Amino acid sequence: MLVPVETAIDGLVRTLLEAVLPDVGTRFARGQLYAVVDILRNLRDRVEPKAALADAEAESALTALDQAEAACRGAGAVGEAARIADAVRAVPAAPPIDRATALRGAVSLALEVVDGLPPDAAAPARAAIAAHLTAQAFRDLAVLKPSLLTEISKG
Amino acid sequence: MADDRLAARLEGFLGARLDGAVHLTHLERSTEGFSQETFTVDVDVRRGDTIERRGYVVKREPVAGLLEPYDLEPEFRVLHALSDDALPSPPTPWFERDPAVLERPFYVMERLPGDVPIPAARPDGSGPLDDADRATLGPAVADALARLHAIDWRARGFGFLGAPAPGRDAAIRELTRWEDRLARSAMPLHPALAEALLWLRRNPPSTDDITLVHGDYRLGNFLVTRDGGTAQLSGILDWEMVHLGDPLEDVAWCASPLWRAGTPYASALLAPEEFAGRWAATSGRAVDADRLRYYDVLAVVKMATIMLTGIRAFRDGRTTDLRMAIFDHQLPYLHALLGMARGWLG
């Protein structure tokens, strides 16, 4: 998630107070809305994203980067392998969200590094990264709830 | 600006342009448009003893939005010029840049009849359009796109949109446009997006066929009427991404998995090959598989960029529109679509 939880909650509260509340017509509904705002404000500093999701992504990314580095080394692309290894070394050990975010950056960098290699040399590294991206796509989609796009679009 | 002040100012604006005494009877902000602010307006125009009822749509530049920085004038100039064209675009008489009127630039379109089906599956998982609707609407949408691409943009004076040179320029210009937007969002680049961008930079296709490109031609921007039960295309909306370029960009965008709404169909209407084939037959243009594939990938990159721009606006506290915030949890869906378009996700 690109919006920190605290920022998301601040935004929700602002929208409820500025864009929703003025159009709420009954006292009971207004009271309930204020209760939602009160709860959200108090959740703000007590919640954080699940570490397990970040840990799973980080583990998968590390495996892919190790394989990509080995593939580059095996293809004689020593400089490219070193750049990938340097990127992995620069990743912080914790906290989990920061680690996963940094590894995402390292994977993007590895893709750029591999892109400069001849296609045959690049193929094994690309395959390792593709396997990670595929697994991560499934992990991300598994926590996605059914969309309310129709209701959001039509009101 | 409160709705009553907005209504008064719009009434004054329209009153100065319509022949008769204008009374605004209805003003409502629409929910469909995710980018610009859209208002539907009804007015009564009194001339002597007669009252004529008219409907308009007002599109106003948002404070923050998905396609910032905004400039409404190019799309207004295109819509205004096409007001007398057989293509069902909304007649668009007025543009106003003066902030004294509605604080931000806006233009006014005549309201066309019909509803806007959106690209979302029904609760039972089926597509938003039934087979009978698809049977008439699908070919009509492909034919209208062919008609749009047949517009003589030089004769219409659309050169101000910036004409790509023959060759790879159309593809490179579009990629650059979206990479610039992505850079402006200053959001971290997900590896799926990074991979797609690397491929797009290496593989811009060549074409000498430069046409007007709608840029957002897809389900959700089609106005549909039902005449005796038969669905008909009554309007093509949301021209804010209009430009000159490769017509296959529109074909790929309309057929993208982004708009299939749980169906296997381009914009939930026709099988993608059937849609492209119908467009090719009507337009007399060929569907080059390599060019189409390039714009398939670019379509998802464009949508991801739009979402990241919205997320940035929400994260910065520049909008209270939570439709920007929902993109944050929808991005993984786009990453999966990038994987399918690029072939790393089978």
C-alpha cells in the first residue's frame, strides 16, 4: 500500500466531515457518522499494516534477487551481478514494511540491470524475477476484496 | 463553492448566452466522471409565453485529479469543432477560463440522451450488458471508432494537438507523455511497472498512419439509449485524453482487460479479435499485431499512471475524493494485468 495507514485515516475523516456530513439528513445518522469519525481518529495511532504480508513479499523478492545475481554471474556478467548484490545489501533488515518496499526497489533495479544484457544471458535472471512477480501478484490479489466500483460510480 | 452559489453563477453564465430568460431548475454533481468535476444542469428558457427546457453538462477542472496538470481547452476545441459532425459527440458551445465565473476553467456541453453503462460486473458475476445489447452496441462502437479515426484532422484544424512524425514518433510521444506523468506523481515504481516500461522503451512500433485518437474510448464513456429495447450508441464522452497518434492506441485501449467487466469481451461488447476486425473492416485500416501488442501494454501502464496520480493527490491531502484512495488497493490488479500483457503471468 502506497498510502500510510495514518494518512489514509486522516483522509477518511476529512472526507466524512467535509464532503459527507453536510448531506446527512437525520440527527441519528449524523450522530453515527460522528461516532465513525471518533473511532477512526482513535484507531489512527494504534494500527499498522500486517507484517506477515510484507515478510512474505520480502522473502520471495530476496530469493528472486539471489537467483538473478547467480544467473548474471553464471553468464559472465560480473558487474551486473555485483550491482544486484549491492542493491540487496542496501536493504534494511527491519521494519518489515520498509524492508519489503526497499526490496521492491531492488527488484526494479535488477530488471534494469538485466535489460542491458544480451537476451540469452538475461533470460534466466528474468525468469527468476518473473516467478517472484507472479507469486506476489497472487498474494496481493488474495487479500483484495470484491470491488464496489458499481456502487462507487453510481452512488 | 456552495451549490447555491454555483447554481446562481451558472444561471448567469447561461443567461448571457441563451436567447431568453434563463431559470436553472436542477444542478447535480455526477459520480461517473473520475477525473474532471462533472455537473448536470437543467434550465428553463422563457421566451414570451413559451418555456423551453434544456439540459447541459458542465465539466470543470478539479483542484486535484487523475490527469493533472489540467488544460481543458484542447478537448473543448476538438468537441466544439466536432459539434456538427455525424459522430455522436456532445455539441459543446462554450468554454470559460475566467476564474471569476466558477473559480476554475470549465466548458459546457449539451446533454445527450441515454445512460452510461460502467465497466463492472453485475452482482451475479455476469457482464453489464446482455446479449441483445451487445449485438447492436458492439458493432456500433467499432464503427464509431472507425468514423472517429476517419476525421480529417488537418482540415479540422486539429494540428494544435501536436502531430507525430511518421515512424516511431507516435509511440515514443505517448510513452514519454505517460512517463512524464508517472515522474510527476513521484510514487515508487513497482517492478511490474518498471518491467513494462523497459519493454515499451525498447519496442516502439512504427506507423505512418496518424489520426485523431480519442484516448479514452471504452465502456464507461459510451452513452447508450434503448429505443424499443434496442441499445444504441448516443454519445461518446470524456475526450480529455484526445491527441493525434496511432489509431491502434484506441483499439487496444477499448479492448483492454481493464474494461471487460468480468467478461471475455472488449469493453464487455465483442470478442477482442471481432472488435478489432470490425474496426478494420469499417475503417479500411489494418490491425498490425505488433503495434496492437505495444498499445495493449501501454494501456495498462496508462491506467496505472492515472491511479498513481490519484493516490498522490489523496496522499498529499489535496483531494477529499475517496475514489482516489481506492486505487491504492486496486493497483495489484493492474500489476497482474501487466503480467498478462507482458507474458510473465500466464
